Amino acid sequence: MEGLEVMLKGLSIARRSHPEEPTYLLDVALQPTGLLAVSCSNFNIHLHNKDTLNLMGQYKGHSGPLCGVMFSHNSPDLLYSGSADGTVRGWDVRRPETEAAQVFKSESSHSYCSFDLSCSDMLLCAGTEQLNGEDSFLVFWDARKPGGGPLGVYSESHSDDITQVRFHPRDKDRLASGSTDGLVNVFDLSRGAEEEALLITCNSHSSAGSVCWTGAEYTQLLCLSLDEGLYLWDLGQVDTEEPLTVFSTSNSRSLTLLPDGGGVDYLVGGKWLEEAQKLLVVGGNNSGALHLMECDSRGLRLLRSLEGGHSSTVRCFAWDSLGEALITGGEDAQLLLWKPGGEELTTGKWESMKSESALRVKSRPHKKCGYQRMKNANIQ
């Protein structure tokens, strides 16, 4: 842990973006070759230089709230975005301000609240909002065939909004999904039909917000609930008598994490740091302070607090492993770059440009309990 603590201890503000309008920054994706993509609450996507944070361009193709942005794994000039407008779009970042190069759709009634791309770049998956008070779908496309119809859907495994879908970083057929029904499902898509593909269902006992793969071999899952719960499961224990839960708390706000005896107001997300072999969890306070924590079987432990940057809630972050830098964005419309030894050219905390959000954050009671191990647990 000492190495990670030393690395984080050196972080300070190196650059700060200069927002032109009050908009929430919701998600950020890092391109290895030098760009940052940021999704905004006004449905636009901004492109920034990752070292200077200068605005390099934007896209305005979506007509509904965005549910994320990500770069292709093997074609870094291709950026994907998903939206409640019922589309997943692919953008050529070499041509800012242009129309989407790719558009993926399904039924006109589908509104997406999550999406992801497999590590092979072959398969796209999007999770829908609940339809007709009961149905929600995982929709799949062949990412190599933009404009083509879906390969198929899974419709039985969730009963509410599918808030997160995450492909495994190394296994192209392994997919995790989380929902406001409280369930986190793991599928092996190589098995085809939904019933056979479902490997295991874990219960967050709340509305699952974000899910990420973690651990040395990415055999663990981190789930953050919409009411600030945290659940860390080890799927490597599925075929053993050992418990799946590594650590859990139904309310991270109740934990004493800070030197003054206080805690965090919210959790932003988690990220497995490959070089340090540690799970980084980012939380914050409503004043804009950030808290970088490590999470394992012993729980959450504070590594470093970052203050003087944001003036309101932080919504997203990205870790630049090459530069050992942290990028954060939030409801104050600011994008910040934290680097070892960073020294901001213009010091002083910016005033918030926080606007009224049109986004809905829902917390519904879970509808199933426990977890299920499927004995006969692939989109073909």
C-alpha cells in the first residue's frame, strides 16, 4: 500500500478547464493517444486535450440524456456514446463537430441507461430502462456492422432499469449487469440463450448504480448502489464453500473514514489499478472535497484527500496510468487534472456553475433476494 499512498500523496492540481456554460460533467473516457471525452448533461460530448484540458471539439448528435462514453479498445479514434434517445453512436474523433459515423438502434420504445463494448471490440451491449412497468432488456449488436439490427436481447434477468453493463476486461464473452431491481448478474455469452448464459446473480439489497470488474485476475466485482452502499464480491468463490462477499456496507456515509471522524457524502466510482494491484474507490463531500480510498477485505481506508478543486459534487473520474494522473469532473462544470507535483497556473477555487439537473436518480426497493448459482451456468 505504501507505493500507492506515495503516488497519490504527490497529486495536486495541474490544470483546470474553463467552462463556458453551466452543465454537469457526467462521465469521462481517456484515449491513450491524448484525448479526453466527456459526456455532459446538455446531451453534448466534449473532446479535451488530456494534458492541457483545452477544448478540442464537441458532438451534438444525441437528443436525450447520455449514459456514458468510451473509446474503442483497438481503434482509439473511434468513440462510443449511449443515450436515453435510444441510440448508441460511434464518433470519429479525428473529425470533431461532424455527424456520428455509426448508429446502433433497437426498438423505438427502448431508452438506454447503460452500454459497453467487449474487449475484442466485436460486441456492443446496452441496458434499457424499464418498459410497461415490468420489462427491461439487454440489447446486443455486432459492433462491426453499424446500422444493422440487434443480434438479440436478454429479457428475463432484470425487472427494472439496467443501470450498468460491464464486459470483462479480458474475457470477451463475460458480461456483468446491474439494475435498480437490486440484482447484479454475470453472464457467459458463449452459452447463447439467456437461461444458459446466466452464471450467477448477486444481490445488492438496493438499487445498483455502478459495477466494475476488479482484482488481480478480474475475478471480483465491485457494485456501488444509488444510496451509497458498497459491495465487493469474489466470483472465484462460486464453486467453493467460501462466501462470495469480500466486503460490504449498506451505507458508506456511516463509516468513519476521515481524520476528523467524518465520512463521505457519496461515492463516485471504483477502478482497479493494475500497476499497484489495488482497488481505488473515489468518494467525496458535497462541498467538492475528494477522498481517494483503497478497498479490500478489510474495508474502505482513506489514502488521500484532495481539496481546493471542485466546488460541488464530483460525478466522474479517470485514472491515467502512464502519467500517474487523475482527471475529475462534476456538477460545477469543471474538469480538473491532478498530477504529481502539479502547480495550477491560476490558483484559487472556482465558483460553481452548477445548474439544475434534468437527470433522474432513482432508488427503488429490490425485488429479489439472495444469489443464484446456475448449474447450466454465448450470443452466437
